[in-house]
Amino acid sequence: MSRARVLLPLFILLPLLVSVPFFVSAQNASSDLRATIRAELLSDPRTSSLSEAQIDALVGLLADEAEKQGITSQDIQWRPESSERFVATESAAPQEAAECGGGFLCTMSEAFGFVGADTTIPFTLGAASMALVWLLAEMMHRRRHPYVSVAPSSGM
């Protein structure tokens, strides 16, 4: 009985202690979301004529709807990266050469569209291809040479 009295408060406190960080981070995320929405609204020249109360009301409405839809502050602040990084230019060639080193595996990886010195994906695809070839060869061999069971002969 005394053991149950000791364990009961522990079982009550444990979920409470585990859930506290989630509530605190949710409040921080909500305040970050509201601050991001406010900053985006204030950066728009069309909102310069609005009063502070109108901006507060607009921020509240937009933040509530964003929370319902699961939109975070990072989603609002996201901007697409510059496409210059993905375009093959002469300035990008020395970086790739330094990363790859011009080895056979890197050259073959780049020939098949993989960039960089990491050869995990090409090796995995190669192993899967070899397994498929082995499986097909095994099927063809079994078709040409079927296994025939020998009937037991009576030794009389």
C-alpha cells in the first residue's frame, strides 16, 4: 500500500513534466508566427494607412487561420533559392572537380546524373541491377533445365 502511495504521484507528475516543453514550444511558435505575420504586413506599403488596432486584428485573424492550417513561421519566411546555383557555369566547374577528384567512380556517377563524391546511390543501383540480372539468368536456366524428380525404383 505504501508503495502505491509513492508511485501514484510519480505517475501523475511524469506526464505533466513531459508535456510542459510541448506547451511552452507551442506558445513560442505562436508568438513567432504572430511576429512574422506582423513583420510581413508592415513591410507591405498597402498597410501604411492602417491603424495599430487594425493591424493587430489582422495579425490575429491571419495567425489563427495559419495555426489551423499548420503553417509555421518558417513557411512564411521561406524564399526560393537562386537558380544560379543549379545552372552549370564555368565558376561551378572547379568546385565540382575539387569535390569529385576526377576518379572513375565520380566520373561515372556524374555521367548518370549524380553529383558529388558520394557513391552510395550508384553502388546501390548497381547491386540491384546485378541482383535482377542474376534472377533473370536463374529463371532462364531453370526453364532450360527443369528439375525432374526421379521416381524411387523398387530394388527387387
